[in-house]
Amino acid sequence: MNSSKSILHIVASPYRGALSLLFAAVISLMSAGLQAQDYDQLIQQAITERNAGEFAAAEQTLRTAYAIPPDKTEVSTLLAMVIAFQARYEEAISILEDALAQNPDDIGLRLGMARIRAYQSLFAEAAQLADAVAQRHPDNVEALNLSGRIALYQQRPGQAVEYFQRAVTLEGDDLEAWIGLHDARAAQGRDQLADDALAEAMRLSPDHIDVRLRVERNLSPPGPVHEWIAGLDSSRFRNIDLSQWRDHFVEYRRQHNLDSAYYVRAEHNNRFDNRDTVIEAGWLGNQRAALPWQLSAAVSSSPDFSARYRLRGAVTARLNEGNDVFGATLLTPSLQYADYTTGSVARLGFDLEHYIAGTALWLTPGLGLVRDEDGDNSVAWTLGINWQASARVRVGAMLVDGVETENRITTDTRSRSAYLLWQVTPAVALRFNVGRHDRRNAYSRENAGVSVAFRY
């Protein structure tokens, strides 16, 4: 009896090992299947949260999903964009770079990189990245949509319309293309065509955050909508014995909706041994349409050297959309009226913004016609240059030749100034500025200032 049990045990041993291996394989396949199911569910959940504007929740869901697949391409693209929506651009770029190291030819990753560069206002670099994909894949709807969006950022809505129309021709149910077509038509002032495109977007996805933001015009936009700015400026005189100036200000800005914003600013200035407080309020409207406008008014508590009140209005028109050789050009005519105890000063201004194609440079020349407190007329001109040196740094300089009103007296003045804007974090920015102002037959004044802005 014992010998036959031993024989059976010997014979059964190989089968028992095979059964164990088979059982382990089945368990592994079932686990992989469950992981794949969990991954798909997490991705769909994250997309739903993202489309509803719940970016923090979508990020958490995607971080859970990130650990599951060996190929991180899809989840990296989604995660990077959700992080970018929260203005953490460098973190998003790092995620895409890691994924590109694993899959360097992936179109979605490269387009994601272009999108984030556009969010950072690096439009020339963003356009290059998007165009590289579009040239290799001319029927790629995502590349067309991104090129259209970048064209809008570059103040070229006509070209944007062409990109978005090509996208909807290729894929008639693409939501991003219809939203982009609405924005481009609105920027052209073609309201009926813009409404038609938005109606199509509503048919496709009425609950999508981008659709709701355009339908409910008073709904607050995503991202930071509040901004506080505080700063000080100090001046000294080179050839005359005057006390130093000390100017201080605090300003609050709020993005009311996609088309409008307002601000309130309080200045407390110490000049010529006098003190004055100026309160200013302004409204910016129609910002996504063909003719955005600005209105502002300021009053003084003790107008010993500043205007008793000041009114200003401006509107911006697009003169030229430009192309790959010649960039876009905007014109902003403005009218300002300031009432001093010595009389009134009026200025009619014509200021240009010209964006140099294929670069991160733009020029800001301007011309002003001024009538001073004595009723004399004069002409002033300005020339400025600005450069988005990197995602966090912007620099610029300006030369102004004309008349300037200081201490209630208007005098021919030549001014030179420069600034550096440093985006320390997505929420905090620092601005430094210096200048020199030479008043004919009077004095030369040098100034330096710093301000800090906080957005939330």
C-alpha cells in the first residue's frame, strides 16, 4: 500500500507543477485585465472631471492612473494638460519630456508641448512645434486646431478661421474646432457666424466647460480671476535742488468674464513737498471681439501737483493679421482729458502694436496730439520694443519725445525707460523699471520702481 502511494506521488508531481504554473498564469492574466479595466475607467473619469472644469480632481485621478500602464504616453499627455490648466507650466513640460524620452515620435506629446508653450505666451516656439506636426500630418485635426488657436493668440483670426474650417471639414463632430471657429469669428466681429459655430458646439457637448463659458457670458473664467498689485517708485533730480519723489500704489483687478475685466487703483504720491491721493477705476470690455475697448476715470483728493480729475477712453482695431513674413498690427486710438487747477490738458493718441512674425518680439510705436493748459498744440511720439525672453521673463524699453505734464505744467520732455517682468511663480510676478526724463529748460529726473503682482 505504501509503495503504491509513493509511485502515485512521484507520477503526480510533474502535473502538480504544471497546474501551479497554469494557475499563476491565469491569475496574472486576470490581474492584468482588471488593471486595464481600472485604467480605462480612471481615464474616462479624469476626462469627465476635466471637461467639467474640475482640474484638481482630474489631476488626482490621473496620478492614480499613471502607475498602471508601462507606456505612459496617453496618461502623460492628459496629466500634463490638466496641470498646465492650473498654470504649473514647468511641471507640465517636465512630464511631457519624460514621456517623449520613451516615445519620441508621438504626435500628441509634441502637440501638448506646443499648447503649453502657447499658454506661456511663447507663441513663436508654439507655432514652430505645431507647424512641424502639421507639415508631416496635414490631415491631423488636433494640429489644425492648435495652429488655429495659436493664430488667435497672435491676433490673426482670419488665418485661425481657415485652420478651424479645415478641421471641421475633416471631422465635423470635433468640439475643439467648433469652439475655435466661434472664437475666431467673434474676434472678426462676425457675430452671426460666431453664434452658428457655438450652436454646433452646444449640440455636441452642452455641458463642456468651454461651451458653458461661452454661453453663460457672466460665468467666471477658469484659472485666476483676481489680481492684487502693489508697488513704489522713487525719483531724484540731477541738476536742481528738489526733494525726492515717493510714489506708492495698490491696485485690484478682476476678470469678470471672458470678455470683460475691471480694476480699482489707489496712488499716494509725495512730490514737491506735497502729498496727494489719486483714486482710479477702469473697465475693459469686448475683449474677445473685433473692437475691444477701455474706459477709466481718476480723481484727486488734493490736486497740488496732479489733475483734479482725468478721463480716458480707448478702442483697439486690427489693421493687419500678417502672415509668416509680416506679423499682425493693432491700432489703439485713445482720448484723454485731464483737468488741473492751472487748466485742462487733452491728448489724442494713436498707438500701434506690431508683432514681428516668427519671433517673440513686438514693437509699440505711437503718435500723440496734445493741447496743453495754455491752449498750445504739440505733437509727441513714442517707440517701444518688447521681448518675451523666456516663459518667465519679459523685457522692454521705450523712448518718448513730446510734452509731459508735471506739477501742473506741460513742458517738452524726452523720456527713456526700461522694464523687466519676472514671473517668479504662476501666481507671483515682479516688475522692475527705470527711467530718465529730461524736461527742456527745467530739470532731469531719474526714477526706479518695483511692483509685485499676486493672482489667484
